[in-house]
Amino acid sequence: MVHLSEREEQLPDQAIEKLIEIMVEHPDVLSLGPGEPDFPLPKPLVAEVKRLANAVNHYSPAGGLHDLRKAICKKVLRDNRIKAQPENVVVTCGSQEALFLAAGCLLDVSEEILVPNPGFMGFLPSFELINAAIDSYSLSEDNGFEPNPDDMKKLIDKKTRVILLNSPANPTGNVISKKVLEEIADLAVEHDLAIFSDEAYEKIIYDDAKHVSIGSLNGMSDRVFTFQSFSKTYAMCGFRLGYVVCPEKAAEAIKKTHIYTSICAPTISQKLGLKALTLPAKYTNAMVKEYDRRRKVIVKRLNSIGLSTPNPKGAFYTFSNIKHISNNSMKFAFNLLKKQKVAVVPGSDFGSEGEGFIRCSFATKLPIIEKALDRIEKFIR
């Protein structure tokens, strides 16, 4: 009989896995669950895929193609005010792989990383797989799901090595203010900590929100790991392309470790990423404009139904309070799926502080959103 490791058996089961399975088996389900753009690949990138098809069948260097790393340096200087050289960049199979590799290079067994709660469902398992210690800082609805540096400070001890930030945030949609980022930066300097900054949704922001990369703040370049992705900005999820910008010593370690995982990001994806970085902003801006239109509809409607739903400042999710209806978000989600054939993600998938909430994605077409909202209203009433 096959023996599974204790490490694997202790990984959490995610309700979203079961929801996706049900959605595939039942095409009549209306899904507000997906965490990826519903837009097609921009036409110039489609043409580039065809052009590259017969010329990308070899490995790239573990750190990524030099031309792509150079282009990323220009991008982060222009968009994020981060000064970097190609030696500071490692290109990976999505930013999630970069995060996993960086954690493996920085955290020994039982050394601690602070993570947001609620937070992206992929964070905790990544760190549990390398037997790192995890402590959570709570994000409160009353505070707009903004991290509280004073609460973070209370969690820091001699084992703490890294603070993880996610802005714009999944699932809450919060965008961390510059003031709060400065306070967290001071904490990192005071306690000699590294910062992992997950910025996958950096271009998807609304109203007067402004995305600031903590790696751009004075004195932070030698301790910040900035994780970014092509998935959300260019609708390139299936091409699995992301990267980390970090101190050179760490980048060398990540490259070395990369050889023992996926070796390198797909060469065709890297070539496509190089093309994507030359595209005018109109492609991403058009997506964000449509997301904003959907955001206004879904937030207004969810609130009118009776689900308290703050306006997300970024990403493409709403995070609604259902505590007056149910304290069991998983049960709520599965009953909604069973009775009305609408898929949402239970807040419990995002950590203990997510219990009593549901996440709805508006990365799906507006008519589907409106039809799903009709069913949700019927379910609640």
C-alpha cells in the first residue's frame, strides 16, 4: 500500500477543488469562482504564438532569457520605481513557483513567515510543504482589510524571517496604502526581516486607488522580493509565466533551486512575455475598464440583496459578509450550488478569518454575473 507523507496529508482540502469538479460535470452551473481573466489573449500575442511555434523547443537558462530579464528591469523601473539589473530577476512558471522557490531558499525548518488572514489559498500550503512555521496577521473588515503594522509587530519573534504582503489582494480586493507600507518597511528594517510582496494584480485597480511597490521605498531593495505575473495583466494564465525581483544573492539561490523543480519557465512563454511587455497599455486598460463596469454592478446588487460587500479597490473579486445568514461559508456555498447552480468560493478557503464570507469573481461576462445574482437573491430570500 502506498504511504503518503505526513506533510502531504496535512495539506488543507480546498472547497474550490470540489466546486471546479462539479462545474466541469455540470455545464449549467453559473460560476463566480474563477481567478483568471475571461478575456482572450491580445491579438498581437496570438500572432506571436504562431510565429514562435517552431522555434522554441529548447530549454532557456534557469533564470530566464536574458532579453526578457532586461525587459523586466525596464518594466519595474517604469511602472514600480524599482531599480534592478538582470541579475536581480528570476523568471518562473508563474509567480506562485517564484514564491515557493524563494521560500525554500530563505526559510529553514521551523523558521517563520507572517501571512495575511484571509489570504490567497495558495500561500499556506506552499510554506507547509517546506516545513516552515506560519503565523497569520488578521485582516479586519472594519479596517477595510488593511494590514495593521501594530498587530504584525506583536507576532514578530526570534524565529520570524519573512513578512508576506499581497496587494492588490486576493480575496479582499484591498490595495495597501503607501503609509501602511512605510510602517511595514520600518518593521522589516527594525527586525531585519525580508518582505515577500505578491503583486500579481498590480494593474487591476479602480477609482483613486494607487498601487505602490514596497520594493520602491528607500532602503528596501536589499530585503524585498517583488513577485509579479503575466497572467492577470495580459490574460496569459495558461502560459504560466511570472518572475521575482530580489537581491542578487537570493536570485542566485533561486536559480540554483529552479534547476531541481521545473528547470526553467517555458521558452515559448518567455518569448511571448517579451512581446507582451512591448504592448501599448490599451489592452490592459480595456480589460480593467470592463472589470470596473462589472464591479459596480455586482457590488451594488450584492448589497441590495443583503450581503454586505465593500467596494474592492483592486483585483476582480468581491468579498461579502454572510454571517447574518450563515457562519459556515462552505455549507452556504455548497447549498447555493446544489439549489441554484451558482458557484462561489467559501471564505474559509482563505483562512480562519475568512469564515463567514464568500468570494465572488467578476472575471466573467456581465450577463452571466447578472443571471447568477438573480439566483443568489432567490436563494437568500
